[in-house]
Amino acid sequence: MSFEKVQRPDAPEGRSDASASGPGVTPKHNAEISPERYSQIAARAYELASRRGFDSGHELEDWLQAEREVEAGPARNTAPDNPFDTVTTRSNE
């Protein structure tokens, strides 16, 4: 698996915006991704592209968003368990 280096024309040499870790951070050159993780990211990127109607030009954006979401893991929709929480919201009614 080989990836092409993506570099913004106005970015300083050696700095890449194509990293899920944030702008200006170059990923490790020896970083490998497991086949399972790759499949998860690819599936999520496909879902994001599908919602957009598969408009071209957003492939990298969809991939990086999918990387962030897969890395973060599933959303936690749990009510706050702070007994001193006096604010009533839909999540803690």
C-alpha cells in the first residue's frame, strides 16, 4: 500500500496538512495501518461520500474525517452522573 504525499502549496517544506493529527503535523514515515482499521476508515469515508452524493473533490476531506471518527471511537451518549449537577437537560431528566 503506497500513498502519495499531499502538500499544500503555501505550507512550509516538510509540513503536511494531510494528517489526521492536525494541520502542520507530518505523520511518521513508518506508520502502518492494520487491515481492520483501514476497512473501518474506508467504510466510514464511503458513508460520508454517500451523504454528499459522491461529489468529486472531497475524497481527502472524507478520508481524514473518517480517520478522526474511527480513532475517537463510538460516541458516548450517556447521562451525566454528577450528583451535584443541578442543571436539568433532556439527557438527565
